Amino acid sequence: MSGLEAEFWLERWRDGRIGFHQTRITPLLQKYWPSLGLPAGCTVMVPLCGKSLDMIWLAEQGYRVLGVELAELAVQQFFAENELPVATRQSSMGVHYVSDRIEIICGDIFGVDAATLGGCLGAYDRAALVALPAGMRQRYVDHVYGRLSDDYRGLLLTLDYPQNELEGPPFSVADEEVQRLFSAHSRALAIDRRDILEKDPKFQSQGVTRLDTVVYRLERREAPVTAP
């Protein structure tokens, strides 16, 4: 992640401007995650995880959770606020905070190596793709989703609104862009779209006229068969 982009998010955490953080489990996660059919015990990648309570829920379902978060303050708050005992270790990817089934790497998502990503059978992205400016999204998708386990499945949540009506983040990522971003290695199937404008006073107050959240099921695209 570029220095300017990293500093933007670090400053948001320092100043407590974290309106993107939810104080509840995401209902759409609870509704659609079981449909992925992932085996209990497998590792789920949660990129740009912040201090999301969704990680607690995933761990309670029997999964191993591997979050990645740049802001050390967010990581420390996650374990403190949830009263989780934690041990730390250092690697080339950053500082690993570990508590039972939950591990968070405090470091840059682009510094997570292929072996680590390849060990993840699941993925959950609620606030990562929509947090990144347009110029970073393809690199992010290829680095993470292009390296996950060959038979990975995951959920992606996006926002779709007229980008000219509000400066992100969170940014609008329309279906056409989602399909283009993932097309080289993954299928992105839209399984739910709902209008949430009435539930979001921040967007209403900024004059946004339409706001949808879209849920995608992600899975590895089969490699094309080459002729002998």
C-alpha cells in the first residue's frame, strides 16, 4: 500500500474516525456464509479487517480466522475490547497477534506472501475492496484472490451508488467493475442486492440518491483447457 494511502487509514484510526466499523455481526454474513459449505477448521482470510466483530462470529462457527490490518491500534483494540488473551510473534509480513482460532497480521496486505494466502480456503471481504481507490483495486484482487487456495470460496460485500454524488471511501464498486476485477481467476456471482439508503443517514445527508449493498459469492474459476 502506498505511503499516502497507508497514512490516511492510520490517521483515521488515531483520530477515532472509524464510521466504517460496525458494533454488530453483519447479518448478510450470517445469512449467506453457511451456503459456501466450507469445512470447519479451514482458514478464512479477512483482508483489511480492522477490529471487525465478524471475525469473532467466524471463529465461533469453527473456522480459523486470518485477518490482515495495517493499523496496530485497530488490532490492539480488537483483542482488548473482546477480552481475548493474545500472544505475538514477528515475521517478514509483520507482527502476528494470535488468540486461539483468530490470528491478525499487523502489516500491509500486499506484504502477505503466496504461501500464507494459498493456505486460506475461505475469504470474507466486507470493507476492503470498497476502501481502496480505483487505481489499487486490480492489484489488490490479483494479489489476494489470485493466490488463495485453488478451490477457495468466499463472500464479497460491495456498495453501489452514484460515485459523483459522494467522495469515498467507502467507494462505489459497480457490478461491471467487480466482474472485470475478478475475471482472470475467479467467479463473482451476485446473490443479493438491497437498497440500504434509508438505513444510512450519512449517505442521505450528503445528498446520495441511491445506495445498494451487493453480496457476491466468490470461487475459483476453472483454468481453461488447452488443446494437446
